Amino acid sequence: MKIAVVGATGLVGTKMVELLAERDFPVTEFIPVASERSAGKIIHFRGREYKVVTPAEALLMKPHIALFSAGAGISGEWAPKFAEAGCRVVDNSSRWRMEPGIKLIVPEVNGNTLTESDMIIANPNCSTIQMVVALNLLHSRYKLKRIVVSTYQSVTGSGIKGITQLNRERAAAQQTKTSGNTTPSDTQNLSAYPYQIDMNLIPQIDTFLDNGYTKEEMKMVNETKKILGDDSIAVSATTVRVPVTGGHSESVNAEFEATFELEDIIKTLKETPGVILCDPESDLPYPMPLFAHNRDEVFVGRVRRDLSCQNAVNMWIVADNLRKGAATNAVQIAQLFI
Ligand SMILES: NC(=O)c1ccc[n+]([C@@H]2O[C@H](COP(=O)([O-])OP(=O)(O)OC[C@H]3O[C@@H](n4cnc5c(N)ncnc54)[C@H](OP(=O)(O)O)[C@@H]3O)[C@@H](O)[C@H]2O)c1
């Protein structure tokens, strides 16, 4: 099978390449793709060297499956061309997610809806993926009525420029400490965010919309309904960038139609595919990004009844946004086709 990874030099693309090797994907020809800037660069896959090509060159090589992770513009332009040429596209960008007729897939939740005729398949937003993996089985047992979520999202969610900004700011702070110079950090270092991210939190992910929410917040609202196939679920989201690299964390308040016993919620979470429920008595009493880093599972903890609202529960959900929030989910979708 010929597999192309479009965006192979990026943060998500690099994880995709690692996962294809880890999961022993039946690759007979590997095609790493990036922009003109990276054409000719070498990418290692299963001990061999491959030259990066442009999307146009990759299309001529007629891949069977292409994992896209190069931004919405590239997906908008190239995914239909690859699909028309008979290549199945799993797209990580936001370009096709809400498009009618395009499926938005989290394999543990709605992977069973995929059919042979689906040529472009959308991978949801990272924050949405980890939330729906955790809530899916609870929804089928108790029916979700409303979700209130606040996120604490890693800088890796902004790609290479997010990590670069954080690292530059940390290096500058270290230099200031050593030299005793107290000049505020150089604003030229701001490549991903409008403000310093080190020692800070930024309550803005993506751009603001007319309704006062950010695009990232509205992605969580709309994508949750589409994946769970239920427009009646009310979702309220606040998304925040934090100076963390290991993964995204979420405080989630979920209200259900049905009454429940807390022990049954805990039992359901233990039975939920893709979820690891942290045991308060164990070495990892609650999920944290440092421990979710490089893992494919969604970690859930701090599960407790909401004392202010009947039929509601609070929980803390953590996952590696580059793995389950992006690359792992995309590779799982490709595996479903195989
Ligand atoms: N980071 C996450 O947690 C996350 C989660 C879910 C979804 N996503 C989505 O995944 C996509 C990539 O994110 P990322 O974090 O990996 O970003 P990134 O680290 O900035 O990587 C971007 C990739 O896109 C490639 N690219 C840029 N312009 C291109 C062009 N004209 N033609 C072909 N390739 C081009 C880059 O190649 P060059 O090296 O040549 O520039 C690079 O490989 C975005 O759509 C993002 O929204 C990210």
C-alpha cells in the first residue's frame, strides 16, 4: 500500500510517521510530503531514508491513502484532487469537518459509520476528540443534556511555532536571570501567540467570532454534536492555551437526562474503549499531561458528582493532543479502511 503523509515535517506529521512504523502499517511505498521549502529533505521511516516531495509530485505517485496534516488551505486545495485520483484522504485540518456529506470520525465512537464510498474523512479537533472518547459510553447510557468544558491546551497544539515561541521565551528568561538584565522579553519572539506564553495563560485559541467565542470553542460545540450524532446536546466551551507541552487537559461538567449512581458512572468510564480511569488510590491519582505524553489513551480522573446540579458530574480529562488528538486518531481511521 502506498501511503502519503502530507505535512510530514510538522509536529503532527512527524507523529504520524512514527505511528505508521509503530503499528506495522502495511506500507509498500512511503511518500513524505511538505511544502516547496522542504522538498528534497530526508525523512526516516523504518530505517530507510525518503525524500520529501511536494503535493503535486505526490499526486503523480498515486498513493492509496493520504494522511493530511498541513493546514486547512492545503487540505482545501489538495484533498479533493487526491480523492478524485482514487486516494483515500484522512484530513486533520478543520477544512472538511463540518462539510455535509463528510464524516467526522473518532474510531471508538462512530468508526462503524464509515463506508467504502467515503473518500475524504475528517479528523476532529484535538480537544473534541478526547472529550467525546470519554463521554461516548456515558452518553449512550444516560443521554447527555449539556456539557460545560474549559480547556488547558498545550503549545504543541499550535504546531512547531508554538513550541518555538515557548522555548525562545524560556531561553530569554534564563539569559535574563544569568545576565541580570531585567528588560521585558523581546516581542519579536511572539510567533504563535499575541502575548508571551511562558509564565502565562492565554484565553484565546484561534480567532474571535462575532458571538464572542473563539473558533476553537465553536469547533468543540459543533463537532461534538456531529460526532455523537445528536444536535440536542448543549455545549459551552472556554478554550485556554497554557505553557505545557505534554498534552491537553479539560475540566468537563456533564449533565445527563437520566439519573445515575456515581459508582455506575465510574464503572462505565472503566468500560469505555480508549479510556484509562485514574484510580485515586494509585501512583497516578489523577491525569496530568506529563504522564499522558506519548500515550494513545484518554486519561480521566477527579470524577465527582456536581453538588449544584442534579444528574451532573465533574471530571478531568487529559490526552496527548499530537497522538490521540491528531496522529493516532488519523492512523486508526486509515487502519479501519485496511
Ligand atoms: N498540533 C495539534 O495538536 C493538532 C491537532 C489536531 C489537528 N492539527 C492540525 O494539523 C495540521 C498541522 O498541524 P501541526 O501542528 O503539525 O503544524 P506544523 O508543525 O506547523 O506543520 C505544518 C506542516 O504543513 C506543511 N506545509 C505547510 N505549507 C505547505 C504547503 N504549501 N504544501 C505542503 N505542505 C505544507 C509543513 O511543511 P514545511 O515544513 O515544508 O513548512 C509542515 O510539514 C493543522 O491543520 C492543524 O490544525 C494539529
